[in-house]
Amino acid sequence: MIANPVRFLSEDDLRPLLRLANLIPAMERALADFSSGRVLQPVRQIVSVTQYSGFMGLMPAVYGDVSGAKLVNFYPNNGERGLPTHLAVIVLFRAETGEPLAVMDGRLITEMRTAAVSAVATKLLSSPVARTLAILGSGVQARAHYQALSLVRNFDDVRVWSRNSDHAEALADEIGARATSAEDAVRGADVVVTVTASSEPVLRGEWLKPGCLVNAVGAVGAKRREVDTDAMRGAVIVDSRDAAMKESGDILLAGAAIYAELGELLAGTKPMPDAEVIVFKSLGLAVEDLAAAKLVLDSLTNSR
């Protein structure tokens, strides 16, 4: 008999318990542990829902004292219906016994842990004096990335581009940025974030200045890319080699070589890259979701 009832936590339940200031160091630990072999995690399984232009991903992992999985749906056309493009549920178990601990809405966790991972990369790989941020995209992840990256660098010049100029203007007004063209946003930027639903390049390497860090986040899938081949000429860092070689069109279509996993750099098992441009390709890992979900459970326990 299971002694304790399984908690169900909605997005409203999660919102006061998740803090980027806590998520960022949790993602650092999770990524280092993943690349050090302390996480049991296969590459996610993808089921294409072609009739609705979407897909469902199954993302299981075992990490420390918890195991679990995220079921995540990505429907790029949901924005036209006023719905999030990413919708998910996370199920958490006790690793030692398999007892279910909680079922959590996964949309907010996905949003925040993705931005927190980019903040980890930005803290580690960008210039300590980076001041100019370019955001290509204007949706949920654009907002989350601005919030997360602002915790690790002091940006005084933020530029926004989106295929929807009204959305770009709205985001720019909201965060005190400037809406402009993609090229003008990127030229001279110290850090660039691509968080679009595009399947074709929106970022061109010829726009990037030496010393720039690119956080390439939006394109998932072997045939989707946000970043052109020229932009991939520098050092390419990934969250997972295995996932990147299966799921990253940015890497596969450019024929780019992977320099290291971000966790290897965090753990000190690979030297920091010496390149004119660095691209961090983020695909998202189940261990990130489990680490975030465990933070939520710990917050609940500590608040009692």
C-alpha cells in the first residue's frame, strides 16, 4: 500500500515555487552530472502527429533519488489558436522503490528550465562584460530568456526581432528593449538568443561579431534549423551529444562538429573553447525536468 497520496500540481501551484535564481544552479548541477555519467537517460522518443503538424516526446530519466518522465507535446501552430506551443506533464517517482510522488503540469517547468539552461551557458561562455543582447523571437521563451539571462549578465542594450512585428514591439515595450530587423538586432550583439518556431535559418553567421555567444534554442528536429551554416563555424556546445546527433538540424544540416557538452565544461573534463564564435545548441533534457520538479517537491517539504 502506498502511504502517501500522489500530489497533482497545476501551473498555478508551481508558479510561486519556481525561482530562476534557484533553477540556474540546479541546472548547472544536473548538466554536470549528466555529462559525468551520473544520470540514466535515453534519447527522447518522438511520435509525429503529422495530421495536426505536431509531435509528442517521451523523456524518461533516473537522477539521484528520483526517477520520472515528461510527456511533452509540441504544436507549432497552437499560437494561432491562442494556445501554448509546448504542453507537458511530468511524473515523478521515488527512485529506490518506484513509488509515485507527484504529477506536475510541465509547461511552466519547460519554459523556466530551458531559459535557466541558457543562463548557465551564458554565464560560462559569454564575455563577463557582455552588455548587448539580441533576441530573435517574441514568445514565451523570449520573455523567459530575457529574465534568466539578466540574472547572469548586465545588459543595457536589448534588441528584439520577430516575424510578427506587432509582437516584437509589444515585447520590446514590456522589457525596455528596441524592436528592429534581425540583422540590426544581431550585429554587434555580445549574446544572441534564437527562440523562434522557424524551420529555416533566421540567424546568419555574417552578422555575428567575434566573441559572440549564440544560444540556439528554438529548432528541434533533424530537418529544422534557425541558424545557418556560417553561424555554426565556431565552437559548438550541446547539452547532449547523442540527442544532438539525432535531433538537431542546426548541427546536422550544417555538418558541424561538436566540441563539447555543456556539462563537460561545467565539470572541468573538457577545456573551455577558444573560438571566434560559440554556439550553444539547447535541445532540452529529461534530467533538467526532473531536477526542476525535485526543486518543487523540496520547496513544498521545506514550507511545511
